[in-house]
Amino acid sequence: MDIVDQLKAFVATAQTGSFTAAGDQMGISNRLTSKYVAELEARLKVRLLQRTTRKVGLTPAGEDLLARAPMLLDELDDLLSEVAQDSRGLSGTIRISAPVVFGESYVTGMIARFAAANPALVFDLRLSDRYIDLASEGIDLAFRLGQSETLTIKGRKLGTFRSALVASLDYIERHGAPQRPQDLSHHACIVDTNRKSPRKWAFASNGSQTVVDVQGRFQVNSARAAAQLATDGMGIAYLPRFTLDAHPGAGSLVHLLEEYQCDGGPINVVYLEGRALPKKVRALIDFAADDIRRIGVL
């Protein structure tokens, strides 16, 4: 049996957790799926899966293989697609990671626009605010906000995002609006712990920067939750503007200190160092760069 089919059977089984689900995904029987995986284990002379009556799990060797096999299969598909004379465009699966709110407010729409021109592509979008290890989770590319300090990945800056200072009209009527950044030290501030320095809010004006240490009863690890708390009158929030675009109650929030420029950062797409990018991944990155350039600052 072809090792490519064996690898596909192994990857499908490892990702779905069962031979039956893997067989359904591949369009073959669960018995044949199990046979392909057994043949791969015999070829490699190592056990890749731990089989129980309810599900299958990965051995350490299986984990190592799963970290690389999906990318290898994608690269093979991409190579065959490029050299085939009758190829009709990009095909295969692109696995993408993005922060939750940014993914919901921008990435999903961008992918939909890219997909419209590439009907043979399949997209696996995984939204999470935790740090994602691209190699171990088989991710082709990840969208990240702010500066990356990881040396094992390469990146490309796609654009920038800016923040905004907002509060509800109810909060302002009860506590007043800050007239300058320093006034925030006397206000209830909603802290988004996803920020690199959650309690230090920066404002720029006329070439100078003011950084204010803020305090408040609420700290959350979600910009969406911070926006909701601000809408409910619980305090002042310092949020990326794209969060407000995705928040249904944003229209009721009042922008504060608009004469100052709030902090922001780069929007990057990152991928693993030391591997040739498949054509479909390069195409998506180029499309995202052009798409964000048309939109401007998010």
C-alpha cells in the first residue's frame, strides 16, 4: 500500500480519535483505515496509536509523526497541484489560528473573501487566545497581534490596529468623563489581561506619550467581555477598535479622550521557520496583506 494513503489514514485517525470517523472522512471503511495504519506501523517498526475499546490515542512516536505529517501531506498536494498540467487552482486544507475576537471580527470575513475565488480549498480555522504552538498543532499560519518574541517562527507584518477608550453614557453621567489621561487614575477601569501591560494605558499627543497606571474591580482575559462590562456601565475600557466593530452594543458606547491617540500594534501573520511555504499558504498571506491594506488601520 502507498505510504501516502497510510499517512493520510494515520492523520485522520489521530485527529478524529477513531477508525470509524477517520474512515468516514476518507470515504473508506473503518477496517481498511485500521489496516492502513497497521501497515504504516509495520513499515516504521513502531507503534503509533494506543487502541482501546472506546477510542485510540497517540503514543509518543505518534505525537512526533502527527506534528509533521499534515504539513508534509499538504506540501505534497501542493507540489502535485503545481506541476499537474490540468490543475485548476489551489486545493487542499489550510489550517489557521487567530485570537478569538480578531478572528471573529476580521479573519473569518477575510477567509470568506479568499475562499470565493478558490473553491477547491478547505479551511480549518481555530480561534483561541492562548499561545498556539504551530508545529505541535499542525498549524500552517497564525494571525498574531503585537510584537512576537518567538525565534522559531517567521512573520510578516500585514497592518496595524489601534485601541479606543470607551464608556457607557450611564457611567459618564454618574462619574463624569476624564479630561486628560491622568484622570483615569480616579476612575473604574476595566482591565483586559490579554494586553502585554494590562494596567498601563498609553496615550500619544503632539509627539509625546503619557502612560497611566489604572485600577478597577474588573479584570478579564477577553476584550469582548471588557466591551460588555463597559456597555453595562461597569467602568472605562481600553480596547482594540476591531473589538468594537464586533460588539453588538458598541453603538451605545461613548469614545473618550479622542484628541489623544491610543496605543496599538502590528498585525502579523506567522509561520514556521525552515520550511517552504505551500503555494496556497503564500497566496492566503498575500491576499490578507492586500485585504488589510484596503481596509487600513483596524
